[in-house]
Amino acid sequence: MAEQRRDGRDVRDDAKGAGTGQGRAVSDETARAWAGLVATARRTVADGLVVGTSGNVSVRVGDTVLVTPSGVPYDRLTPDGVVGVDLTGRQVLGTLTPTSELPMHLAVYRATDARAVVHTHAVHATAVSTLVRELPLIHYMAGDLGGPVRVAPYATYGTEELAENMLRALADRAACLLQNHGTLAHGATLDQAYDRTAQLEWMCRVWLTASSLPGLSPTLLSAEQVREAGERLKEYGQRGR
């Protein structure tokens, strides 16, 4: 069945209004940001971090937050289907309904200097969220996320309660787990937010794998070891690029 917009028209009809959102012209910067958002959303599916439309992605351009729409398969998103809201949640671009997890995305942008947010239902991370209150320090890459990754207590999806729980777990961190739900990571760019999401899923998989051998427990790092690694990771990579 064709995906329907809030006004009852087929999503494909959006192509007829190329480069506009609610009658407003979309800037080149916004168009580029939307293209990056769509590419990132599709990547979460291709890499197995979400199934169908279960995750969501956002990117901030000035005071506008571009977000994936609710219930629309990512391969159906087009350059003309841009969806944007202001920091209060008021829709300012597009006609498709924003993601149901908009409260979480907006909470991150109001509380941090993040420019991009990725939320997934990654398998191993979601499994870990049901077992512990904090991901054990199985790998030094936890330092890139700010330290031990906390698990936000469960709350119904799309609610302010979930957004509040997420913010507490995210304090001084770049990512957190959502109990019986999934992951949330933010960054200065879409690539960084995505990479942190993928790294968190990988660490969860490593911990689950190491913990599965009968009679053995994985060796864990200390908080100081992770902190030291985090400092070194700040200098990782090529300078000036």
C-alpha cells in the first residue's frame, strides 16, 4: 500500500513540489543536510541497525531540525520530501509527519551542542539494555562516548518521560542505551553520530559474546583506563582534515 501523507496524498506526490516545504524555499544548505540525513537513515538499514522504519535520524541546520518522517521506508525518502521542525517542535518544513521520537531528538539539541542524532533498535545493544544498567567496560572505545554507557530506564516510545530518562543517561556522554528499546547517539556531524552508534552496537556484541562462555567472565577495563583512552582518542586521525 502506498505511504500516505497527513493530507491523504501519496508520498510520491511530494516530488511535484521540488525544493519547497510548506511553501517555503529550501536553502542549498538544508538540501545538502537532508541528502545526508537520507543517506544516513538508509545506512542504518543496510548495516542491520534497524528493521523497516524502526529507527530515526535528525540533523540540525541553524534553528531548524530536519528529521526522518514517521512510518516512511527510508528508500522512499526523496530530496523533495524534507521534514523540518523548530526547537519547540513546530513543523516549519514539509507535510509528512515527523518521527514519533521527536521529543528525544529535540531534548538532545536543547541540552547539548549536538548537530546530529541517530536512534536505532540495534540487536545487540537492545539485548544488553535488558540485562544491565550500564554497559560493562569491555573496550576502550567507551572513552570516545564519554565513559561507561548508561541505560535509560524504560518509558513508552515517543513520550516526554522517555526523553527525560534519555537525557539523564546521556549526561556527559555521547551515547546511551534505552532499556528494552535501543540506542541513541549524537555528534557534531551525521557521520560522527552514526559511527558512535555503530561502535556502541559493536561493543555490546563483544560483551555479549565474551559473557556467553560458561565458567568464564570477560576482563573489564577500569574507569581510569577508559578515561585515558578517551583523551588519546581526541588526537586520533589526521590533523587538519
